[in-house]
Amino acid sequence: MERGGQPAVAFDFRRPDRISKAQLRAIHQLHDNFARALAFSLSGYLRSYVIVNLVSVEQLSYSEFLECLPSPTCLAALGLKPYDGNAILELNSALVFPVIEILLGGNGKIQFQTQREVTEIEQVLLGGFFGLVLRDLHEAWKAVTQLNFAIDRLETEPQFLQMMAPTEAVVAVAIEIRIGDAVGMMNIAMPSIIVKMMRQKFDQQWLLRKAAATEAEQMRVMKLIGPAEVNSEAILSGPRMRLRDLIELDEGDVLGLDYPAARPLDLLLGGRRKYRGEMVTAGPRAAFRVSELCGEVAT
């Protein structure tokens, strides 16, 4: 069943907060763009070679997301203005301490095996790092909506950050960051119910991208077929005659065509009538000047 030209979508009463697979694919593309932008931003900020790769985008319950996080770690509760609710940003210790070492003048090549919590002073040092992440995240989401990310609070233990109900669905984004020899994960969780509220905005963005892709595809096809050649014929249509009469024609005979001199000629392309016009001269050569399109082209 359809209403307003939109196909009906089955409603899952067991998990009403889950989003569609199409929306999930759009979020995957959005965060893929975010990962590329973040690699450039962090490389300049840390003055080190940084590689950022999107690993996965999936839907989990909030409790399942927390269970996947190491302990201790660095967790930030993010405001999502103008929407009510919070997202979660987690940065592994395997990344936190190399970043802090680089910010304090080191090279970040020391292998950190410590499992201690991040101190308040170290959290302040990470402010610039988180600022870049949130800026690029905001820029990535601008393709869909104006979403302002801001850190509300920081925690070190996942179980202390009970921002949602354990069974509430979240969109979990896993991103791998490599800074020199250090490799770690950054995880983002957004409430699925908030993402679901943006469904219309995702659909509008998809239509805009589809239109742009169609124009680009047309240009690509025209570029491919541009060098192609077609046979052209300018013909003078007249009355039919029997083959026997044509064979019996001798030199000096006159063949009446019953064709007014002012009537335009037809130009055939690939055997199909496309244009009407007249024969003219172009220097030492004959040419065809188009005066109108045929009915076949107009339709």
C-alpha cells in the first residue's frame, strides 16, 4: 500500500526505534566522508601522519554498545542540539596517551600499555583533539541537517555513563585511527530514535544526490557517444514509379517529381528522418541548412 507516492514500510512493534537499512547505508556514507576529513584535520593538528578508517556502522542496544567498550577508557556524552538526547563518543586508551604525548612535545612512538584512567589535566589537554572531531562531525552531518555536537560531560568507566535505557537502540559507528605506530578505536553511538526523526531529511538529501548523479551520468554518456559517427542523407521525396519505367529511361527524358521547388528537403540520420531544411553551398562543397525538426524528434 502507498500513500502520497511513498511506499509503505513495515512497522516493527518489537523494536520501534530501529531505522531502515537505507538510512543505515546513508549514515555509513556520511561517516565515511567524516573519516576522510578527520584524517586531514588530525594530521595538521598533531603534525603526524594520521590514517582514519571507517570500520562499521550497525544498530545495537545501548547495553550491547557499552559491553563492547574497554575499561577504563575516555568517554564523552555529547549534546545533539536542536534535538533532545545525547550521543556517546569513546576514545580508546591506546589512542589517548599517544595523543597526549604528542601534544606535550613527544613523538607518539612510545607503546603505551597502561590501563589507568585519564586524569582531569589530561582531559583538558584533549579538549583541542575533541574539538576537531566534533567540528568535522558537524560538517559531515550538515549534508543532512544542522546538528550541533557539544561535550556535556566526560567519564572513564562505561557503566557510569547511563545516558539511555539499556534496551534502547543506537547507531554504533566504529572508526579505526592510526597515529604513527599507535592504533586504536574511536566509537560513536547515536540514539536510533533521533536518527529516525531525520528520515525525511535523509530522503530529501537522497533525491538531491540522485538528481546530481543523473546529470553527471548524462554528461558521462554524452562524452562516450560524442565521437560516434552516423550516416546522413538529404533526400527529395517524390511520387512512386515502377522499376520497368525507371529502366526504360533514356538520355534526354524528363522525370516529373511533382515536388514544389520551395518545399524543404528531409535529412535522414541513420535511416530515420530527423530534420528538414535546404541544400546550400559552403565554399566549394554542398551543405544542408536545418530549418526545423521533424515530428519524430519533437515527440
